[in-house]
Amino acid sequence: MLKALRQELKKAESNLNHVQAMKNAIEIAERFAQALDSEDYESAQELLSEACEYSCRGQSHVGPTAIIASYKGNGDTADSKFDSVDYESSVSDMPDGTALITFVDHFALKGKSHTFRCEQVLEVDNNGQITRIVHRDLPGQREALTEFMGV
């Protein structure tokens, strides 16, 4: 009987640890997304582990400096190509304990507007540091953006 209770307690602790890890991942992902939405690259960089890897469209960026340079480069490019850019995002948890950020970028060019969406999956360690980011393009989004830019 005592052995069964210990096993149940161990299982409950494991579930609690999993829930806490998911909560931690969500909180860190929200802070990261908010920092990127406001182009606060310094705050975003502080959330990345030294060995963090960012995979995006066949390229890999490793380490906070390289990763933030990639995000900043994309932001600078958007600022130079569009009349206005506004960013927003939402965060949700995934069953495997990772966090999913949906980025929504609003662009204006020559009196027309376009909304672009993509997703990024974040893995967060027990220290609250992002260890991996995987970019996911959503079907048709890049093509629609390319078409919009031809306005």
C-alpha cells in the first residue's frame, strides 16, 4: 500500500513538474514575443541561452548575438521596404511542453495593407532560457507577401 502511494505521489510530482515547465515556457515565450513585437532586441536577447539555436527556412543561427542579428535584420528590412509596419503576436502551449508563438505582421505600402502570419516553436529550459527556436511558415503566406510587395 505504501509503495502504491509513493508511486502515485511520484506520478503527481512528475505531472506538476510538467505543468510548471509548460507555464514557464509560456511566460518566457510571451516575454520574448513582446520584446520582438516592440523591437526591444536587448530584452529578447537576455532570454536566449548561449547555445540557443534558431532554425529558419533552411538556415541555422546559433547563440544570442547571431539570433538577434537575424531578427533585427528582418525588422530593418521591413522598415526599409514598407511605409509602416506593426507587429503583434499570441502565445499558446503545445502538448510536448514547448510554446508556440504566432507572429502577425501588418504592413502598409502605397496605400494598401497586408497581414503576414508565421509561427515559431520555442523550447525553454528549467532555468527559463530559450534553447531552441524553430520557424514555421504558414501555407501561402510568403507567396502572398511577395505578391503584395509587387504592388
